[in-house]
Amino acid sequence: MSATLFVSRRISLGGRNKVAAIIAVAGVTCAVTVILLTLAVSMGFKNQIKERLHGFNADISVLPAYVYETGSQENYLHADQGLKNLLANNLPGTSQSLVLRQPGILKTNDDYSAVVFTAFDAKHNPSFEKGNIIKGCWPDFFSDSTYNSIVISNATSQRLNLNVGDKVTACFFIDENIKSRRFTICGLFTSNFGDYDKTVAYCALPTLQRICGLDSIGGSALEINGVDESEIPAKAEALQNVLIDKARDEDAGEVPVIDNITHTGSMYLNWLDLLDTNVVVIFVIMCCVAAFTLISSLFIIILNSIQSIGILRALGASGKSIRNIFICITLRLVGIGIIAGNVIAIAFMIVQQAYNIVPLDPEMYYLNHMPVEINIPGIIIIDLATFIFAWLVLVLPARMSATISPAKTMRYE
């Protein structure tokens, strides 16, 4: 063990140094706890919001074709096998599913509500929709017995005073005609995700296709999922260029339109970007708090140890050694603060994940409780960064201890 480390461990942090030690540990503990919780909540929000966003929006969507002659977009997409093969060749490893969305009105004797009826083909993975069911069940929409079944949101059911098992009339405006169907409510869902809960209703694809006068390959879009998040914009643009080239080579007057989640979910993604800015601000504030408390504590410890400094200098200790002694003393307090901050933050994360003790207003935050995610690599990086930051902050203030004259310490009280 070096002499510097030995002396730093022998200097007591009790007595007159006790207050300084408490201030240093409390400051670091507070900063580390807040930073870790901020990271956990930020990552929790991002993952939860993106999970819901991807549940309602595909990574890449192939929309009805744009017709150059009329300068307008067709109402429906015909997803023939040639189009599916082209998409599979250009986006290998992804999944495709046909979706049909049709605006309609749910009508009771006393009230009505506008919704967007949504139906998927058999290749769609309904795990997201099933996870949002709070009452009733998610039916097998490809069974003959469920062709007239629908799933509506809990918000819509409360507005229309409907429940599972009730029958409701749906009206559709198709080609200037009104078509009505009688549906049975099989389930209620809630995702706490803004306007989606207020407008989305699910039904069987064959039923909705018949209402819209479409065949089995007609829909509103082909949804493509399984694309790497960072590559979505680039691959969407590349796919659009492929479709344009194909239309030009075949001298076709129309080309399917490509959209992606960075556009359809831009409002929520921009909100998450703003959240990142807030996280950075909190990190900076907490670093300033930790730096202020550490420097204050170091000065107090130095002032309380002036006579010890004089003795060490008289015995031949160099200014560098004196400086390192007090840096080691303060870093020991930093280590205690980091451990305490980790214990408090991780304990809170575990309790929040298990019991959701901190609720949120879903109308404002899109979630009904505060999400947290325990990220071990992130915690380790923050701990190491805090320790290194503390060392850098203490280097200059600790130089004051090396400037103290042994002769002056004899007259210091």
C-alpha cells in the first residue's frame, strides 16, 4: 500500500470532519439517485411509447397507388402476389400483412361515435392487440362465427354505454351509399394512447372487405414489420425508388406510395426527442450539485486538517502527495455516495416495476403509471462516469492543500 493511500485511510472522517463527510455523501447520493432514476424513467418511457406506437403503426407501409394521369391517390391497394414478392426480395427477413381501415359510425339509440374500423389478414401478429384487452376476449376473426364480432376501446364503450356482449349498429359511407351492419362486441381494449383509443375498432377482414366491395387482396395498406429502427427511413426511401423504377420500366401510370413510422408517428417521436433534452438538463444540474458539495466538503476537510498537513510537509511529504491524500479521502466519500445512490435507485425501480406505486395521467403521458427500466450497463457507466467526474472536479481544489506552509500551521487554530 502506498504512503498516500495509507495516510488517507488513517485520517479520521469523524469529529470535526463528520459534517463535511455527511455533506459529500449526501450530495453524491442525491445526484446518483436522481441520474439513475432519470435514466430508468427515460428508457422506460421510450420503450413503452415506441411499443404502443409500433402496435398501431407499421415500420413501413405500402399505400394505394398514386395515379399520374389524375394526380390523385386510389382508395384501396390490391396486394397481388407480384407486389408481395417484390417487397420480400427488397426487404428480406421482414413480415407482411394486409390491413384494411374504413371510417364508420357506431350508433346506439341515444348516441353515436365515429371510429376507424381496422381489420388484418391472418399473417398479422395480434399479440399487441391481445395485450390491451381489459374485458372480454380477442376473437378469432377468421372463424365464421366471429365475422360479425368487433372489439372496441373502453373509451368508446363508456361514451356509448356499451359492454361486452351488447349489439351495436355500424354505418359505413361507401361510394355515396350508406351500408349498415349489426355487430356484437366481443372485447374492450385500452392502450392509454391518445386518439387511437378514441377512434380505433377491430373487426374481421372478410366482413370489412365485403362492406367495401373488395376482393380478398384488397386493403388500405400492406404493412411491413421487422425492419431495424435505425434503417427504416433509408429502406423506405429505397423501396419507393424501386417501385418508381418498376412503374417506369413497365410504362405503368401508377405507383404505390411508401410511408414509414417516422412520419406517421412523428408527433410522438418528437415528444421523445424533447424528453432526451430534459434528461440532459437534469444530468447537468445533478453534476453541478455533486461538484458543489464535493468541493465544499473538500475545503472543510482541508481546513480541519491544516495541522496534519503541516506535520506531513515537515516530514518531507511533497505537495503532490498532500494533494493526492485529500483526493483519496474525498473519493472514498464519493464511493460511499455512489453505493448508497445505487441502492436507493435500484430499490425504487424494483418496487415501481412490481407495484406501480407512482401513477400517471394517461391523457397527458399516454401511460397510467411511471415506467422504469433497469439497465445494468447504463448503471455501471453512470457509476464510472460519476467517479471520474468527481476526480476531475477535485484535482484543482485539492492543490490548495499543497500550498500550505508548515511554519504557518504552527500558529493556526
